[in-house]
Amino acid sequence: MRRYFVFVLLFLLFSFELFSDEGMWIPLFLGELNEAEMQAMGMKITAEDIYSVNQSSLKDAIVLFGRGCTAELVSDEGLILTNHHCGYGRIQAHSSLENDYLTDGFWAMDRSEELSNPGLTVTLLVRMEEVTEQVFDGVSENMSEKERSEIINKNIEEIEEEAIKDTHYKALIKSFFSGNRYFLFINEIFKDVRLVGSPPSNIGKFGGDTDNWMWPRHTGDFSVFRIYADSLNKPADYSENNVPYKPKKHFPISIKGVNEGDFTFVFGYPGRTQSYITSYGVDMQVNVINPISINLRAKRIDIFNKAMNKSKEVRLQYSSKQAGISNGWKKAIGETRGITRLKTIESKQAFEQEFKLWASSSPELNSKYGSLLDEFKKDYKKIGPLIQKSVYALEAGLSTEIIRYALSFDKLVDQSQKKDADNAGIQNSVDKLKDAMEKHFKNYQLFVDKKVFISMMTDYYQNNEMTDIPPIIADKIKKYNGDFEKMTDDLFSKSMFASKENMITFLEKYKKSHFKKIKKDPAYKLADGIASYRQNEVKPDIRKLGRNLDSLMRIYMQAQMEMQPMKKFYPDANMSLRVAYGNVDGYNPDDAITFKHYTTLDGIMEKEDPDIYDYVVEDKLKELYMNKDYGKYADPDGTIHVCFTATNHTTGGNSGSPVLDAEGNLIGLNFDRCWEGTMSDIDYDISQCRNIALDIRYCLFIIDKFAGAGHLVDEMTIIE
Ligand code: ARG
Ligand code: ASP
């Protein structure tokens, strides 16, 4: 025992180096923590070039696109690049059967043709700063968690307010290292962002969901937007008088090519990772959450696919929804596989054994951390079944469109049934609901939704104890005695939410007493019943346990850092700007298989199949290929390179992030990870985890040669 202990201590002391490629680092500390290593790996610029408060730096060319993607400035006239799948919803919103930009592509040939996108914002980081001390002001060791978070929240509010006094900026404080440190972000939010160009779907989404999350990949996943500002270069609502934004910095684009081993870094907004959780947390992810969504989503996807394959109209209506569901579905499958293959649960358990030994090595450590893991275990045991109910209610109960649509009327019901109802507020809701109605029915097919409903209800019934089903659904199942067809027909024929005509009349004539009609509607009743089951029966306990787990995690994080003083820790992703770095590299997915680090246009031609939607190739692209009409965008090897892989540690939110070379020039757009490596949100493995980037030369080739929008390339700074 003693010998083991000494061995463990030695192991801990000397195992201080992370694999260098793992990590999403805070730009503020690159100088201190990463610069030397980055330069040793090949970087030619400095940390100060990447992030600086004193001078313009690369960070001034990066924006958060909408709420979940990254984009980067590539001209001094506000031009930005992001992924096609990030612009997808916007491109679809501008599309109709007559003007099908989603399918055919869209290119503004001059500024007047650029299309505005109400509601779309881009967020530019002005500066960031650590505010841990200020946030903890007044917090003491022996405080209750409730007191603690009250003080913290109050401090955060005050610091945020103070930080942006007399400016047009927005302030945001985020927690890092599970609540052990806090950082303030000062942002500028632009509200006039216009669509400039998008390739046709069979380029921007080539390979579709078949190839999604996979390598070798040939997706031209990019779209082009432009930020507009007022005459003072400040954010403004959309106006014809706005002018292209003049950034402090835009990325030069290198078309020199990408070689194996080249240093590369990704600068963007990763959303969420869970690198430091316990084995119990991993177990819940792969054995409770993932299996439910994998199973239920597969059913919905199958129904959508069948309908989409039969009709062009349905394809247009359902492709965005389908992409949304299937993305998470496939990710979950890959993640579970990766965790199983890496034996992450087992290795976390082994670490936890070491942790327990360490924690029992002194009375002081023992009193701080001795019972930590047992408490985790206890709480996870309680939260698991609740999470299961909640995920089920969401994925099966609330996933039918009619149910979700009906649920969007709950605010109107609330407002209308109040004694002192606010008429202006009600009118405002009605107006919004009229807008939403148009959008909902534009992309709605009753027959698809009915099939989804039958399938979800059947699954609920077959895979759950009656006591674990929301009572409102359980009652219905009993009433219909398992006749799901009849249950579905009744619901859809009796609910007004199934018909646009009914909804138009209802909303046109809406008076506040009409809320009763909503409350009596069978779809609304069901929606309300499921939602309140989640809200009132399941969520309160989840929240309580979740808060407990959060504070355990805060302590566990601190303990892990204390236990491994030589290890360089990076904070889990939290939708704040980060830098990940590594090298261009292929990988071996399985025994005897080796993947190269790049794909080419030849591969697109190999995959081509006019009968399979995901693999249709445009005539124009074929013609360019036949004539080898590649302009300056060909690789020295004579082919057009389409995508490449590297070891950068990225996650959801990094989509659209610039992939940069040793000099900080743009060489690619990040858009995905390969399947074998999707467990990197929990466990990064340098041999299998690769980010997938679009080679910037393919992007420019499509803009210039395919779309004939060379004027956009002329705006950019190209390094040949
Ligand atoms: N897997 C990528 C990401 O997580 C791309 C998703 C969009 N593409 C698709 N075929 N659904 O965002
Ligand atoms: N495709 C992801 C995104 O949209 C990126 C990833 O998960 O690697 O952000």
C-alpha cells in the first residue's frame, strides 16, 4: 500500500505535461502559458500579435456569429466568412421554391444586392479581464452555497454595469474552472449583418448528413456575410444608410498551401466541454443521455428522410430541421463509441482512486476533499433517473412540431388570463405570433408531423414504465388503449394548431377572453401538460441536485489543480474566445487504415452520384474540373485541395473559426471534427481527435471561378 502510494505521488509529480495539442486556451494568458510551446511547435508570431489590449491584434478580426458559431473578418470593408451550416437558417429564410438560394446558391453581385437578416448579430470582443477577486468580494469559506451565490451574482451585476458605463458596449462575466475564476468580457454587438454569398447546397453541404462528422470529407462549408455600421463605424440597427464596417484588423489569406506537420491554430468560440468531470458524469452522458437521444432521433430522422426523398418541397421545408436533429444524433453515437474505445470511464475511475489516496494523505486534505467523490456518486445516482425523464419528455414528448407550436402560445394565455391584463402587451404577443405562424406553416407538413407523433408516443409507451411517463400522456395512452393511430387522428383533427386557416382566423379575431379556447385545445393541453410535468415534477429536483453538483465540481476542480501542481490546466469551453493549437495531420482510424490530411476535388468526382441527393455535383463544377480551370487556387500538386485535418482541440461553436498558419494568415475555416474523435468534449486523444477545416483555396476557387464573384476576392488580402 505504502509503496503504491509513493509510486502514485511520483507519477503525479512527473506527469505534468498535457499532450500539447489538447486544450482551449484563454487568449489573455497565451504569453504566460503557451507562447513558448507554440513557437517551439512552429509559430512565427507572438502572443501579443494574437491578443493585445494595447494594439490591434488578431482577436479584432474574430466575431461570435449569431449565438453559436464563429466568423472572421477578411476585408477592410466588413466582409466575414463563416460556415455554410452557420448561415444555413438565414439562407433558408431568404429561399422559396421560386428563389431557391439554399439549393442554387446566392451571390450579391454588388452591395445593393446584399440581403439583411433581422435578428442576426455578430459580437466583437473589445477586451477581456480577470475579475475573480472582485467577484468573490465578501465571499467567505464557511458560507452556505446560497449566500455565496447571492453575493457573487450581486457583485457580477455591479461590475458589469460599471464596466460599460457611458459606452455602447455590452459586458458579460463568465465563470471559468467551474466557478473558481471569473472573467469580464467587453463586447461590441453589431446588428446589421447581410448575406453576401452562399454556394449551392451541393457544394456547401456536399456529402450532407451521410458524411457529417466524418473524414474523408469534401464539404465546401462556407458562406459570406458583411457587417454594416453607422457613419461613425458603430453598431446600428439595419438601415439603408449604414455603411460597411471598418475593422481594426482583418485576416490576410494565404494560398501557399497546407502541408503535413505545419503549425496551425484555431481562434474562436468553443461552446461546451466537460474535460474534468467524474466517471459518474461520463457514465450518465454515455449510458443515460446519449442512448435516449440516439434512439428517438433516429426515428424522427427516418420519417423526415422518407418524406424529403419523395418531394422537393418537403426537402426544402425539412432540411434545416433534419440537419439540426441529425447532427446531435450522430455526434452522440461517435462520442459513445470514442468513450468506450478510450475506456474513459475506467481511466477516470483509476484517477479517482489516486485522488482518494491523495485526499487521505493528510488530515487537512481529508477534511476538504475526503468525501467529495462519494458525494458525487450519491448525487449522480439520484439525478440519473430524473435526467432520463427530462430528456425523454423533451425528445419524445415535446419533439412533435404541433406540440411545440401550441406551447409557443403559453405567454399569450398567461397575459390574457390575468385580471389586470395589459392590452398592449397582448397585442404585441398576437403580432409576434402572427409572424411566427407564417414561419411555422411555411415549413410544415401535417402528414410528417403525424407520423412523428405516432412514433414518439409508441416509443414512450414501449420503453418506459407508466409511472415514468408524464401523466397527461399516460392518461391518453390508457384512454386509447394503445391505439396510437386513433389518438393521433383525433389530436390533429381536433386541434386548431394543425391548420393555418384556423390559426389565421383565430389570431385575426383574437380577444383576451379567447385564451379559454387555447386552453381547451387538445394539442395545447398536451403541450402544457408535458411542459409543466418537466417544469414542476422533474426540473426542481434536477436543479437542486445540479446546484449541489456544481459546487462539488467547483471544489473538485480546485482539488485536481492542487493535486497536480505541475499540470497546465485549461478551462472547459464556455462560449468565450479561445485559442487551440496543433499541427496539420492525418490519422489512423482503425487497424491498417491510414487517412491522409487532405482531400481533393478528384474525391468529389469519385463520390459523385446523380441519384443520391448528398452526392450530386453541379455541372459548372464538373466543367472546371474537366478543364483543370483552377486559376491560382490549385495546390503545387496540380489538384484542388478541399478540406484538411489537424490536431486542434475544438468543439461545437468553433464552426466557422479561422484556421491560421504560423504567421497568423488564414488557411482554412474550421467546420467539424472526425467521428472517431468526437469524444474530445470529454476526453481528448491526440491519436484520434482531428478538427476538419475547409481549405481556404477551395473557398476562394468557388467564389471566384465557380460563382464568378471575383470582386469579393479582390476585397481580400491574398498572400500568394
Ligand atoms: N457536424 C458539424 C457541427 O457540429 C456540422 C453540422 C452541419 N452539417 C450537417 N450535415 N448537419 O456543427
Ligand atoms: N460542427 C461544429 C460546430 O458547428 C464543430 C465541432 O463540433 O467540431 O461548431
